[in-house]
Amino acid sequence: MHKTKEIFINGFALFSMFFGAGNLILPPLLGKNAGNLWIWVTLGFFVTAVFIPMLGILAHAKLQGTMYDFGKKVSHPFSLVYCFVMYAICLALPAPRTASVTHEMAIAPYFDSSSLLTSTVYFGLVFIFSINRSKVLELLGKFLTPLIIFILLAIIFVGIFIAPEAVNPSSFKMPFVDGLLEGYQTFDAIASIVVGGVLVVSMNFNTNTSFEEKKELITKAGLIAGFGLLIIYAGLIYNGVLFSSTFGEDATRTEILNSLSYQTLGNIGSVFLSVLVALACFTTAVGIITGTADYFKGINNNSQKIFIITAIIGCLLGIAIGQFDVKYIINIALPALMFIYPITIILIILNVLPERYTSTTVFKIVVAVTFLFSIPDFLGYIVDTEYLSGIKNTIPFANQNLGWVLPAILSFVIANLIQKKKPVLTE
């Protein structure tokens, strides 16, 4: 009984870690565009927004280390650069997006003020909370997540029963791939590496708990968290489908979520959700700024000065980028995600697989090939696609922005075959 309780407590803790309030705006728009093909979209979204992040937690359970350990088999310099890039992306994209979501959901509908004012006040408070490490955030986190889940489940279940009969046809040509790529925007695979280790290490294990027992507990907790995320994501996608005819053609992600909450729970429910999402976004932003500042403090002899400088830079970036609308931030995030997500996915998978298939040589070859073949996907959002049409038509799935997948699989197989053919040296 005690073990079951422990599994559920850790499962809910994992769930709250991945359950970023900013992610809530993604599924309803997917549903609006998915129409009758929503199941394929949900499956694609599940792969990158739930399944891969859960594997990230399993990798942490196996490594029992930090983010640095994910890439150390490639090389020391690679892992340092990878960590730096990951934290830079976190400061520049998901952190500012929390301010933008807060403005669009909780400020703009009720007050006539600029987004720059919102992001300035917002990250001013984030800086104060980051420096003081207030316990208030921990208390908020404990109550916020259950409240948001309760409201979302109410929206989902009420929506199923009161939705209009008319459903718009799907606008997706490749619903599974579209769902897969939208899952990048949750940043959950990145989150599993950045903060997953902190949670795994902080789990309250008994001193006599064996490695296998820890692994079993983390695995089951991961399954609970994954199931929770799937229910919420699938429910919001399905509600986006059911209410698709009620949304404007050019409705934004935040407008759709606000509309859903208003149509199902009325004005009070909509206001309540807006306030809770704003508070949850705030705790996420403080977590990102504090976590990043802690990392740079750690690699600089625990310098408090470095911590403060990093927090200041993070908050200034937040003010500058957070004043833009959510759609703009999501669009500028695409090149960065096309660059870092394939490498992150491969590092997670390689660290989960048995050691006999993942030597340092295999790591180096597969990561190098993945990086090389993800370059066209990355460049596709920066330069004119006409310049890339030749290479994109040559690489399988490159036109779907998944040109790295097949080369990564083939390089993994070939690298392992080469390893097996190496002669065994005997004395």
C-alpha cells in the first residue's frame, strides 16, 4: 500500500512538472484543424509531447546524473555546448512565452494595457522571486495544478455533451506528422532533460532502496504522468474538433482556449482558468530562470554573482521577447526546435537503450548523422525553400521535416554491425 501511494505521489509530481500552462494553448488549435482525423493528430502529438519525455525520465533513472551526462558519451565539449544551447533556448523561448500567454489570456481580455508593460512587470516579479527563492511558489504549485486539472476536465466533459453537431473538415494533409511537429512546441522533451533529473534525484527513496526498485518506481510514476498528459491533451484536441465551427477562421491559440472555457463553463469559469493559467505560467518562468542560473552558478565555482547576472539576462530576454504575441514566439521557436529536438530525441533514446548497443562510437556516429540530416529542416525555416528543394527531395521524409529519422536509424544499425565485426583481442 505504501509503495502504491509513493508511486502515485511521484506520478503526480512528474505530471505537474510537464504540465506547463503554456502547453494548454496548443491542443485546441490542433483539434480545430484536425477535424475527423483528430485521432492521428493526437497520436503524433503523443509521441513528441508525452512518449519521448517519459523516455527522458527513464534515461535519468538509468543515468542518475545531470543533463551533462546525456551527451558525455559523444564528448566533453559536445555535452558542454549542448547544455549551454539547451539553457539558452529555455531562456529565449519557453520562458518569454509564459509572459505572452499570461498577457493574452489574463490581461488583454480585461484590461487595455500594452504587452510590453505586462512582460516588464511579469519578469520584474520573476526576478524578485528567483533571487529570493520564495516558498510561496512551492505552495502555489501544490494547489495550482490540481485546480487547473479540475477546470480542464470540466471543460472537456461538459464540452463533449454540449458541443454543436457541425464539425469542420480536416485541413491537415499529414495529420500524424502535423501532430508530431506541434508536440515539439510543448518543449516537454527538453524539460525531461533539463529538470527531470532534479525531480528523479529528489524523489524520497529509502536509503536501502535498490537500483531496480528505484527504476520500477520511476517507470510506474512515468506511466501515470504520461497517462494524465494524454487524457488532458487528447481531451482538449477533441474539444477543439467538436467546437471547430464556433471558432473564427483566424482565431489564435489563446482565443480558442478562452472560447472553449467560456462556452463550457461560462464567464466565471473562463476568468478563473485565465487567472490560474497566469499563475502557473509564472511558476514555470521562475523555475526556468532559477534552474538556468543555478547551472551557470554551478560551473563557475558556485558564484552568486554569476547567478544574479544569469537571472538578469534571462529576465531582460523575457521582457524583450515576451512582449510579442504567442503566435510570433511559436513561429520564431521553430528553427531552434528543428535544430535541437532531433538531437535531444536521439540522446534520450540512446541513453534508454541497453549499454551493449550504445557504445561511445555508436553515440558519436548517430548524433553526428542526426545533426547533419536535421540541417535542411532547420534551414527550411530560415532560407527560401526553393534553395533546399533538391536536397529535400533526395532525403526520405525531409519534406515532412523528418529527414533525420531514417539516417539516424540506419547509422545506429550500421554502427552496431561495425562494432560486432571488430576482432576481440585476447592476451
